[in-house]
Amino acid sequence: MRTQSIIKPSFSERFLHGLALTILYILLLVFALFIGLFIGFVLFGKGNFFDFLNLDTWRNIIHFVR
């Protein structure tokens, strides 16, 4: 019977893998937030797409909510 040797990844490999997964997770969350805001503002709210990208629009919305 032949035994197989299992090579454990080093600490740095595990750390980089975890870091890459964390960054990917954060990017997916930001992307989902962007898509949700787009759907809410442009499709449901009948806003203009270019107004959606304008920072002044979001400043006015935040000012209105406060």
C-alpha cells in the first residue's frame, strides 16, 4: 500500500488565499450595492442614469434623509 504525502500550505499561502477571498467578497458586496442603488434610483425611481453617477445627487439625497 502506497501512502500519499499531503503537503500543507505555508502560513503565507494561507494568508494570501484568505486575503484574496476577503477582497473578492468586499468587491462583490460593493458591486451588489451599486446594482441595488442603480435599480432603485434609475428603474424604480425613474431617475436619469447620468444623475445616478453624479455625486451632487447623492449629497442631496443624504442631506434630505438627515
